[in-house]
Amino acid sequence: MWQQHPDIPFPADETAAIWRFMSVAGLVDLLDSAALAFSRLDSLDDPFEGQATAMDYVKSVLPEQVFRAAGGAPPEIRNKLDQWRVQQAHEMEQKQAIALLKRMPLAETCWVSCWHQVEEERAGLWRLYHPAGKPVAVCSTVGALRDALRDDAGHTVSIGQVQYAEGAQAAWSPIAQAMVKHRAFGEEREIRAIIAPAAGSANGLGPVVRVPVTLGTLVQAVRFSPVAEPWQVELGRRLLARFGLVADCGQSALHAHPAFMPSVA
């Protein structure tokens, strides 16, 4: 079921189009199970998912009164505090280096379903996903994703827009940290549906959690890669018909774009 976490702002435009790329097998699984697969954060391609820097950790555990003192203290005191924080950060980096590389527990206790918020198809996304064996894109909207989550799902799901930043968040919040990535990934324009179970309740869930959805609400269109085989597109149409879905299914409108046309010797 959908229940927004207070530390994750819901996307401002619920009518915004979102796209999830998948394999043909992934499409079959989605339709056959009527469930959306959520991947555990530590199974994603980015090895630093959900991590914070050592300085973030230091700031999160420093007594609040130290920060208050730093604001109104004389310059020499503020300088000493700054030096102390640098020293603490350095020591923390040394002591926590291995632990940080192995990832903070957050990455092992959050599950996400990742979508791209783009109004129109992007050639760059097809070039990224088709070679990776994901020639299918399911199109929905932010609001439809929310409304498709069934109340009997058994898991509480929040939806938010990934924030891209050079450094860490200004505020320390573990679940919000799962919605932050380095700005180098900014072109992804990622929307995430996220599950963060209560402490202790994540044991035994495994790397993938399936959340029941109403397919007719979620699946608003299906597009195949500009270079997908005709049989794949036809298979997609038959699958939608078999499961009683009326969503439009076809090949990407970019199939005739010069970037995807066969080269001529």
C-alpha cells in the first residue's frame, strides 16, 4: 500500500510520465504475477547506493550543543571546533573505511523500484538499456504508480524523486539518504518507489520483494526498443491482450531516427 514517509517528499507533478525499462521476461513476469519487483538497494549497479560520507556520520552523532556553540563562539573557538571536526572526520574515515565500503545497513534494508521521469522517449535511455537486454519500457505516471499499489500489498511504499548532489545531504535521515545520488547520475531523472521495513522486519525478505499492483492502472503504454525485433513487439501485444489490458503497445517512435537506422557501407 502507498503511505508516504515524512522524510520523502511526494513528486510535485503526479501527472508526469515515468518509464521503467525491463527485459521481455520481466514484462511477462510483471503481467503474470500482477506484482512490481522491488530490488534491494545493495543489488543495484551503483556500489555506493544508500551510503553517506564519513563526515555525514560524524555530523549525525555530534552533540547538537556543539553546533550551537560554533555559531556564536568567538573566531578562535570556531577555528578550534573546525579543526576538531576535521580531525574527527579523518579518524572516522580510517576506522570506518572497511565498514563504509561494505555499505551501511540502509542498503540492505531498503527495496526500490526505479523509473525515469521523462515526458518523451530518450535515445540515450534506449542505447543504455537495449544492449543490457532490456528492450521493453512500461510507461505510467507518478499518480498511476501510486494508485496501482494495492492495499493488500503487505508492504508500505513511498514514492519520491531522487535528488542529485555533489556532496551529502544537509539533513541526516537514513531513508532520505536512499533518495540521493551523485550529480553525475542526474540525467537519469529517477523516480523511486521505496520500501523501508521497520527495524527487524526485513529479515528473510531476500534481494527482491514483489508488491501486488493493479495492472490496468499501472500499465498505460508499452514501448519496444527502436531496434527490437518485430516478433518481440507482436509478442508484447499478445501478452497485453491475454491479460486483458488495453494499453497501447508498439515500437518506439525513434525506430526511424538516424541514430538507430542501420549503417550503409
